[in-house]
Amino acid sequence: MRPQYKIVMVYVLVGAAWIFFSDKVVAQLFTDPRDLTMMQDIKGWLFIMVTAMLLFFLVKRALEDAERDQQKLIHSYDQTIRGWVQVLDLRHKETKDHTYRVAAMTVALASKMGVTDEASLKLIERSAILHDIGKIGIPDAVLIKPGQLDEDEMRLMRTHPQIARDLLANIDFLRNCMDIPYGHHERWDGHGYPLGLKGEEIPFAARIFSIVDVWDALMHPRVYKQAWPEDKVLDYIRSESSIRFDPAAVDAFFTHYEVIKGAASASYSEE
């Protein structure tokens, strides 16, 4: 039975029982008309107080049940997202570890840049986990090609943000997770893709994620390259401040580097 029907049914039963039994008790205890009138007034106020308390607890319980159901639904959505990541991992062996590392680091960087609201951080995390979801539509010959991509292959690879947008736009729950999957290849100087956004036109989440994504890509081996030494990676990120990356985000990244880097290690223990 739906919660609203339960609440109405309980309210009607309690109200009917109250009226029936209270009238009998009052009729037996009081015979004077003035006493009866006074007790009817008292009985009315008691009825209001009792039923108000009853409604409070019934509605509170219904809302708690609805909240639990909503959390279960959100958990199932998150499990679905992780399933998508695992699908990518089957095709692209470096994807899974990379995904959870950069998601954890992006949340850490966002928190150091003033994002403290739990819901906002969760949205950023979800968006980061989905950042490469568009690669589902990229052929294996391009996605896992050893060595550098040629011009045509690169053009095809660069369609993955649009594929991600087309995919997520049709899912109500994930529509607000678009910033990173669609915007993490934009550049501060406006020479990125797919829209060529510049500076703060690029969504905040995408700007901070792009630093973490490049850091992780350079720090770890890929099918087309060896891992870079850490000092070389950091020098590259510094050199790209105000060119590829948001300078304020780069400053925050280096100010809190050890904490942000540590978030990547912590992501393994949560798997």
C-alpha cells in the first residue's frame, strides 16, 4: 500500500476510535451540561494534539522510507556507472585504475579549491568516473593502437566527448554529470575540443580534472608511451599553466600536491 493511503487509513481509524470511546467516557463521567461542554472542548484540543503527533510520526516514517528507497536507487545507478567502467576496462586495460585514481584526485583538488558541499563533490566524482565513457564508441583499432595515432585516427578519437554527451543527455540521472566527459579536453587558451571554449567558459570541474587527467596519463605507461619521471611531469604541468590549464587550478594542485597525490593511493583501498 502506498504511504499516503496508509497515513489516511491510520488517521481515520484513530480519529473514529477517539470520537467513539472518548464520547462514551465523557458521557459516563459527566452529566452537568457545563461540564460536558468544557470536556468536549478539552477533548477537541486533545484530539488535535494526539492526531498532530500521530501525523508527524507517520509522515516522518514515510519520508525516511522514501529516502532509503532513493539511496538504494542512487546506489544502483552508481553500480551501473561502475559497470560501464568495467566494460571499458575489458577493452582498454589501463582504464579502470586510471578512472578511479583521477576521480579521487579530482575530488581532492575540488575540495582544496573550496568545494565542500558533499552533493557537489559526489557530482564531480561521478562526472570524473564517466570522463572516458565516450570511448565506448571508438573502434579497438584506434582505442588500443600501439604507437601514435595518425591524423584520421586522432580525428576519430576526438569524437569521444560528443559520444559521451549524446549518451548521457538521454539519461536523466546523469545529465548533470556532463561537464567532465564533454569538457575535459578543452584548453584554457581556447585551442581544445570539442567546442574550443576558453578560460572560465570551461566548466570548473572540467578545468580541474584536465590537470589530474594529464598528470595521471604521463605518470603511468600507456600502449603508445612509457611513464614519465615525476619531476618531468610536474615541470610539464607548470609549463602549461595559462596555456592548457587554469592557472588558479595549477596553483592549487601544487600547493596541495601531496594530499591530492595521496588521494590516488587511497582510491585503491576503496575498490
